[in-house]
Amino acid sequence: MMEKPSVTLPGTVEKIIKPSQPDQPEKAQIAIEGADDLYREIRIENSLTARNGDEVRLKKGAEVDVTVEVDPETENTARK
């Protein structure tokens, strides 16, 4: 099986955002180091699954790794 091209960047959880509606999920705002200023923050649902299957949540100040992968079938290779 071909490995997916990827990049992993360090990030820090800046804040936890409580939902405005009870049926909406809590969000974690993550600042990604090395990204352009305008695009360095992302928000994700604050519900992750640990290796043992337990649900875990991020906390403010937590250090995380953000990985972006591309499907080799759809990647656009750079030309030199």
C-alpha cells in the first residue's frame, strides 16, 4: 500500500468554545505553528478517540500535532 504524502505541524489549543445551542458540539480552537497568520487557527469538534477507544477532550494549552494527508490518487505533484 502506498503511503499518503503528508505534513505534520505543531499546534497549541488556544481556547475551548462552549456551544451556543445544547445540541451543538464543544469546539477546540487550535493555533498551528508555521501557518500564515490569516490561516493559523482552526476549530475542530472537541471529541477525540484514544487508542483504547475512550473518548477524550482537549484542554486549553494542550500541545497537539496537526497532520494533513493527501490521497495519492488526487495529489498534484510539483514540477521542477
